[in-house]
Amino acid sequence: MLNEKLLEVLGERLPDVAYSCRQGFCGTCRTRVLAGAVQHRDRVLTEAERGTTMTICVSRAGGDRLVLDL
């Protein structure tokens, strides 16, 4: 699972997860972060939003554990 993208893993388990561009531009896949650090790679979230939200199409966990509000 370490080489899989977050969106692909979630899509296998939660096929109704919303996404569109897969490039971090549209914000369709915005997901609330409950715990853990995030490496943000999107181009849509503001700095304030990055404290509690991530785009699951391009961003990654910034540590060993990431808890999302799915």
C-alpha cells in the first residue's frame, strides 16, 4: 500500500469518494483532516484551509498516521 496513491486506496474501499481533476486544481476531493500531518501538493486550498483540510487526489500524509473525516 505504500506505493499506492491515497485516492486509489480510498476508491477501492469507498467507491463514492468525490474527485474530479486528479491534479489538485478543482477542490472536489477536499477532505477534513482529523489528525496527522499533511504534505500539501494542491493549488486550491488557502493556508487557513490547509490546517484542517486536504485534497486527497494529490496531497500525502506527512507522517505515519493520517485520520480523515470520510
